[in-house]
Amino acid sequence: SPSPLPVPRVAVVVFILKGKSVLLGRRRSSVGDSTFALPGGHLEFGESFEDCAAREVREETGLEVGKLELLTVTNNVFLEEPKKYHYVTIFMRAVLGANEAEQVPQNLEPEKCDGWEWYQWSHLPNPLFGPLERMVNAGFDPFPV
Ligand code: 8DG
Ligand code: MG
Ligand code: MG
């Protein structure tokens, strides 16, 4: 049968802030393989941005985040990639919840990620995942003023 028409999808991703660092992992995916990206994933039917962000962070890293804040949204159309994609990406930020000092990220989906590490904002790894790289190059800063 013919493949269905592609549609844009909604993703929610999270800058988890710890001091002047953020949590990133190297992707294992047909989309952005081997690039460094934030934890996050697809918005499910009926879900709030906050619930999606907290769920994806928990599923992927085991971390429990505190209050989540909406930062920005970007439209990511990549039709030249081996696997074409179009995501409307919601960027949130959070700090860790209670017992921050005891929380260590775990690589709970090793088939999708090489592992999570804290990276100083001033020393981000390369290459960043396209949607994130474009924001950083445009001067975006996720830290509160
Ligand atoms: P799910 O089944 O758990 O819902 O999805 P996932 O496997 O966790 O999806 P994902 O690829 O991690 O995230 C969904 C899409 O979000 C991804 O294909 C493209 C978009 N996206 C961005 N920027 C970022 C980012 O920094 N990190 C992640 N994880 N996804 C991002 O546009
Ligand atoms: Mg996920
Ligand atoms: Mg994910």
C-alpha cells in the first residue's frame, strides 16, 4: 500500500540546568545519528508540554525534574536529510527536583543514546543535533538572567 502522507510532529525537549551546565547525550537514531541532543521525545495525544517533558526525562535518564518552564518553540524542517523530518519542537527548561545532589543520570534507553553527561554551556560538545545547533548559533541561552 502507498505510504501515508508525512505530517509535522510535535516534540518536547528539555534543557536540564545544573550550575552552568546542561545535560546532553549522543543520539543513536536515524534522525541526527551521533549528534549531541537534549533529552526529549514526542508529545502524546492529550498530554501537556510539562507532563511530556517530565515523562521523557524520566524514561530516558531516570531524573526527576522540578518546575518546568517553556522557553521557546522552533520549526525544524529537514528535507535534505537521509531521513526527512519536520518537527515543531517545544523547548523547556528545568532544574532537578528535590534531592538534586543525589540524582545521577542513567542511560535508560541505550539503543537510542550513548549516555548522558553534563556539559558546561561554554564548552558544548560537537556536533550538536541540527535543531539545537541552530539555536546555539543564533545566540540562544537557556539560563535564567
Ligand atoms: P518517544 O518514542 O520517546 O516519544 O521519542 P524519542 O525516541 O525519545 O524521540 P526523539 O528522537 O528523542 O525526539 C523526537 C524529535 O524531537 C526528534 O526526532 C527531533 C526533535 N528534536 C529537536 N531537538 C531535539 C533535541 O535536542 N533532543 C531530542 N531528543 N529531540 C529533539 O528538534
Ligand atoms: Mg523518548
Ligand atoms: Mg528522546
